[in-house]
Amino acid sequence: MAAEQEEQERIERESRERVAAREAILAEREAKKAAKIAEEEEKKAKAKAAVQRLKDQANAAAAAEQKAAEEKEAARVAALTPEQRAAEEEAKQAAIRAEEERREKALAELEAAMNGGGMAEEAAEDSRAAAPKVVVSELPPVGAGFSKASGPATAASVLAILDAAEAEVGEKPKRLLSLSALHEDMRGALEASVAELEAGYESLSEAELRAELLGFWQLRMTSDAALASTGSVGFGGSSSRYTLAQFQMFTEPDNYEPRPTLQTVEVVSDARAGKSVLASLKGDFYLGTLATTGVLGVVEDYTRREYDDERMGDGSDLVPLRWSCVYCGDGLRIVRTDGDDSRLMIFAKGEALDVQEEMGRLSRLPVTAVASDEGWDGDEEDTRPLWQRRLDEENEREGFNRFGPPAVSGIP
């Protein structure tokens, strides 16, 4: 009996030791996990503080440039004679009158094209027959009379030009901007500033560039008018759909939960749906030396395309995009894409919350719905995949959706 009791006590003792050891291991894991979370939070806080410092520096530089320009202009005006001031004021008023006349003429032509009959309709038919499939904004160019700020170009001064362009365009209609949307005055100032930044830019190392890329970016301007219309995801560029804005998110790979390290998200105004929806590309980004240029570049390799939360195709038709930075810093990223059709793209960095709020605001902008046959006429290029076109045709004929008849579908 004594031997059995000793054996039982031994078993119980070993069991308690195993439980204690297991609890110690779990406690150690929890401590490591908490330490890792604390470290990540500290890194995020430092990164956020660094970005805020850069923003403050950029704002201070922009304010200083603005003040210097105002003082210079005030000194110039003070040195003018009364006759010179009168002549200058008369020239300004003449330019304002000419711009008002140009806008009134453009508005009249637009109204005639929309409401007129007879010859106007014939001209519209001829225009549609001759025009390319991609629909590009024909709004009057913005930025007439704009001049480059005095002093050297900075990231803040380039962003100021882009802010001025977007402010003049306004929200009716809100569009992704291309260089062709700018008046030659503003376009010249922007191109000169970009060239100046590019000439003085010292390329970053791979580690430095990766650190700069991480975070959220908004595409503010592109040299490709077709891209501004269709978007990188490719669902704009029609009479019923156009791209309002594009955003990118670069993240570090997650070893615990595999997920895309790069997402490009566009807000698309969809008149067929009567609302704005999100279109996205998801994949990964890689840094390395580009074979064509021999300089450090980035490859955007996408594997998934979505439209309004629905996956479109299997991703096999998505072509990688390669580009290199001509400037990256102070919240500004200017890139040139690789290849014969190289294009310029200008991005501004933003905080995650600000980007989410802007995407939400754009998604809530009113969209005038059009009938199905208005949104997809015979003269418009249908960019939907073949399987999507067939499915949409069946839906229109029979009232089914991809989950079954509307009466029995449990998905709204």
C-alpha cells in the first residue's frame, strides 16, 4: 500500500510540475507578445511623430515662401508709378474679362451639345465617331495666370500647386487630374518645379526608400490623361464611370498572417449603380535594380482585382508596373514608370485616418443614376470581362443575381 501511495504521489507531483511548466511557457509567450505589441506601438508613434515633423517643416517652408513672395510683390507694387499701377490694373481686368468670356463660351457650347437639336446632334454624332474609346475630361484647363513661387522648388511648393489646381476644379465634377487639365501657366510652373526637384535629388538606398514608402499615399497628378480617366484599376473611362481619386497603401509583410503588402484603391463614380464605389488592386511590391534603367526601382505585382467588393477575374491578366523615384521625401513622391510609354505620377503622403475620411467623403458624393442602356451604348468600349458581360445580360433578362432568384436570396 505504501508503494502504491508513493507512486500516486509521484504521478501527481509530476503532473503539477508539467502544469507549472506549461503555465510558465504560456506566460513567457504572453510576455513576448505584449513586448512585441508595445514595440510596434512605439514604432508607430515614432513614425507618426516623424511624419508630423515633416508636415510641420513643409508647412513652415510653404508659409515662409508665401510671405517672401507677398513682400516681394508689395515692394514691386510700391515702386510703380501711378500710371504703371493703372496700366497693370487695366491688364488684370482685361485678363479677368477674357477668362469669363472663355468660360461662358465653353458653357454655352456644352449646353448646346446637351440640349440642342439638328446640327448639334449631328456634330455630337461625328464627335463620338471620331473620338477615342477612353473618355477623358474636357473641362476647361485650370490655373491660368499661375506663376511659380520665387525661391527654390520644394515638396511644399509642389503640393501647393496641386492644392491650387484641385481648389479651382472643385467638386463639380471631382476628377483625378492630369497635366492636360492644367492651363499652360500652371503646367509650366509644375513641370519646372518637378525638374528642379529631380535635378537636385539624391537617390535613396533600398532600405531608406522602403521606409519612405510605408504608409498611405494619394495620387495627385499624372501626365497620362487616359490613366486619369480609366484609373490604374481600369474601371473608369466610360460615359457612366470615371475615377474620382486613387490611393495606395504600402505595408511590411506579416509573417503571422499573410496579406498583401500593396493595395491600390480607387473611388469610381458609377452612374449605372447610382453611387460611387471602390475598385482595388491587391498584391505585393518589391524593390531592386530595374533591368531597363539600371537604377533602384519598385515593382508593383498585383494578383487580385476587385470592384465594389466583388473579385473580378482570376488576376492572370494583371501586368506588373515598374517605376523609379525621381523624388521621394517630405511627404511627396514623384515617380516615372518604366517602358516606352513612361508617365509621370505625383503622390502625396497622408495619415491613415485622413485617407479613410477622404475615401468616405468621396464615396458619399452624389451620383446621378442613368438607365442601363444609357450607361453602356454601342459607341462605348465595354471593359467588363466576357463572363461578367454574359452574367449581367442574364441578370437583366431574368432578374437573377449570382446567388439565385431575388425572392429567395438571403443577401441584400
